[in-house]
Amino acid sequence: MLGQDGPGPGPGPQHRRVIIIGGGFGGVAMACQLKTKLRCTDFCVLERQSGIGGTWWINTYPGIACDIPSPFYSFSFAQNPDWSAFFAPGREIGQYIEKVVDDFELRDNIHLSMEVVSCKWNPKVRLWEVTFRHLLHGVGDLSATDRKHIEDTEGPSFVYSSETTWTCSVLVSAVGGLVEPAPWPTNVPGKDKFQGDIIHSARWDSRVDFHGKNVVVVGTGCSAAQLVPRLLSSDYGASHVTQLMREPPWVLPRITPPFGDSFYKRWSPFLCKYVPGYMRILRALVALATELDFGLFGAERWSERKRDNLQRQLLKHMRETVPPKYHDILTPHYSIGCKRRIYDTAWFPCLHDSRMELTTLAMESVDIKGVNLGLGPKTHSAEKHLAVARSIPADIIVLANGFAVNRWFHPLEVVGSKGTTLQEEFDERGGPQLYRGTALDGFPNMFVLFGPNSFTGHSSVVLGLENQVTQAVKLMRPILSGEAQKVEVTRSAVDKYNAKVQSDLKKMVWNGGGCHNWYVGADGRNSMSYPYSMAYQTFRFMFPTWSDWEVSWVEKRQSIRWPGLFCASLVVALSVATFSRWSSVALR
């Protein structure tokens, strides 16, 4: 059944002009623009999970919300006047994506519970061959590791019912970057002995009862800051929460909308609906405010001064908000912006709760009913007097340690025109890299959304996705109009672009700010961050640099193209000559 969990496409050979992998913000944006900009309806969206929304479908942990204001964390072409809060909760963002799908009548183009396992370019017919599995209900919501475990132990029939191969003229990968949860720490033994529940924040199990339980939370990132206060609330009623912190984050008070939260909740829906231009002005103001933050990330002296001033303000805020016993361990010793900042209203205050403990001691091992803590490489000097390892009781362990962000496209296998996979190309070139985060030579007619070096760290990822969609739509237009068979970026353009990006990243705080972050890999390469402003990206991506691309025009197009260019040139030449003659007459 299309657009729902079910048997999906039939077993026979099928062809689509465009196949989109992924039904999150990126996939939905591409689908909308295919229909509206290119008038293309012969496309499908293959989504592994059992619902639409990508990150906002699968992430359901308590307290989940966006840390970018909702008016800006939405499509420019489908703005929402009905946000219940300036920072919308995760469930509401998922509902917004569903509404966009319905408004643009995309349900029939979306196939759920379809896991794409391989994409291979066929040079003979110049088409992509996309092989995907029809997953059993709910299996697509599991991590790749868990799916592989079920397949190995129970058999393939417990994972998928059948396998199908379709072809397409254009392939779009919109699988996103925050897909696979980071695994259990390999240096911590005892996981198999533990008799309690182990949950990852990215695969929340709502069946687990937290009331009266001792909980250990690993991590202090954005998810953990939203999650921990909720575990202490009456809704979850944890008996005690111990939070393990490697490095303290920079925590900012969450910004408030114009005239405050209460005004926004009460009046914003009315104003957005009935005051012409109000919604666009509000979005523009938020976009401008976030763009001004880009100045924090540079290496210039004025950027350093801006960081220093803000850091002093945030340290003052921290000391006024949290108990004195945490002042030392919550003082970051790296530049703000090096790691993703946390916008907080509840985490700092919850540290006053007697049921809450924050520590920089590391998890050394796990036993039947507890966690053993000891000194770790990041243990703060204020806690080094606790050198003797101690065991704390644990009924539940929550991993809030992020995602496997540097495993691009895993476990999907993408084979290009040279017979090599994307991963092999990345390895040969020294790391993940694409042209403008969207294309690679040797992989024609393929466009990636949220590829390497697409993450801004200060602005809305939805805007970045829209920019990449805008560029891709312009480049695929000749293919879908029948004027060209193949569009492929050149190797020189890829190398030049990525050399520039990596060179500029060395001047940014993400690479040289003195912290351990998920932007920079073990090899020192930053394959995540985009080192320029979003204003620059928006303008740049509106105009493809066609000299960076090789286009294989169809013969009919070529025979028409050169006479057309000749005629156009002749018209221009005659116009210039006529204008020159008139000018000379006028001057006389």
C-alpha cells in the first residue's frame, strides 16, 4: 500500500524518473519541489522507517524539541502559523511534516518500510538500479546493528519479506546525518551482565517504567539536556539520576520571541493568519538573528572578542544558576562554538534537585545491578580526589552519546560508473567529501542532501536542505525534460571545492577551539561543518556553476542547440550593432 506500511510495490520491474531515499525534511522538500518546480510526478520516496519525518519520527525521548525557533525550522514554501511554542516539541514538528505531505499530495509517492540496500549505476542504459527490501512492520525503526543481529540470529524472514529492484534516471539520497545511534562504548565491559534496561535516546522505549528507579545517563549534549529534567519530573518519577559528563557544554539561556513566550503562544497564531506579511517578517528576523551568530566561529580578532564577551556572560549565568559544587566542573576550557551549544531552560535548574548528581567520573564497567565509575581521561581536577573507583546502583542506563555521524550512507552500498563504492572513493580521497555537499564525480545523476560539510552549527538545517534542493532541481532539469541523459560534476571541481573547504575550516573554531566534538573525525578531518554563512550559501546555490559539470546532451538536443546558440548570438550582435549606430547618430 502506497504511503503506508504494507506490501508496497509489486515484484515486477519498475522505473521511476526520480527515486528519493529518505522521508525526512530533505526527502519531503525534494518531493515538493519536483512537483511544483519541475511538474514531475513520476517519482517515489523510499523510507525505511514506518512513518514519515526521519529524525522527527524516530526520536521520541522525553522533552525532545527543536533548538532552532520554529518559524525558521520549517519550509519557506510551507510556513506554519499554528506553532504552539517558539521552540516546538518534537511531536509537533513531526505533525508539521505530515501536514506538508498532505498539502502537497505526496502520500501516493511515499513507500514506508522500504530499506534501500544498494544503488548501482548502469552505464549501458544510463540509469540507476535501486535494490530495496520490503521490511516487516516496525523493523525499519530499529538501528542497522539491531536489524543485522535479528537477521543473523533469527533469519532474513524475520527482517524483510521480499527484495525488489527498480531503475531511475535520477537518484536522490536524503538519508540525513543523524540516523544511526552511537554504539555502546567499546572500552566498557559488562553490558551483557546488566539485568536492567539499556536505552539509547535515539531509540527510546516508551514501555520502560522509570518510577522509583536509579538511572544513569551517559552524555551531556543537547538530547541529554532535554531528557534529564523530564526523568526527574512527576511524569517519570526517577528515584535518582546520575549523569556522566566528559566535557562541560556551553549552555545559553534559550532566546525568547518578541514580547515573550506568553504573548507568542496567545497571539502568534492569530497574527500569522490574519496580519499580512507578519509570518514572513518573523521568520526573517529569526533568520537574521541566527545568521549574526556566525561571527562566533571565525579566527579573526573580532570573532575572538565576541566569543570572549559571550563566554564571560555565560559563566556568570552558570554560576548564578547551578549549585556551587558544580561550578568548577561546568566551566568549559574551550572556545564557545567548538561543540554544539545547548539552549536550556530546565537542565541547569534541575541540578538543584537532591535526586540528581552530575559527575565527570567515567563509566569503567557494568555489573548486574550497577555501574562502576573511575577516573577517565576527562575527569575534572575537582573530582580527582575520588580516585578510588565506586559503584553506583543502576536499574536503567540511558545512552545519550549521539550518533555515528561519520559513517556516511551506512549500510547503504552505492556503486558508481567506475565500479567503486562511495565509501571506497571517500577512503581513496582521504575522507568523506562531495561537491557543495551534494555530488561526486563518478556518480552521475545522483544528488545528496545533507552530505559531508553541510552542517552549519548556527542556523536552520531546513534552510540548508532547501538550498541543496534548489541547486539539485536546476541541475536535474535537463535530464527530466529529455534534453540530457547524464549530468556529472567534474573531478577538478570536487577537488578544488573540498581543498578550499578544508583550508577554511582550519581557521574556524570547530577545528581549533580546543574541544572534542563530533564534527572532527579521528583522522583530524572535519567532514561535517560548513565554513561559510547561510546567506552566502543561499545565494551561491541559486546559481549552479555549469562549468563544473559535464552534461551529456541527447543528439536531438545537440543538433538544435548549436543553431539556437548561433541565432541567439546573431540577434545579440545585430542588437549591439544597431545600438552603436544609434548612439553615434545621437552624438552627432
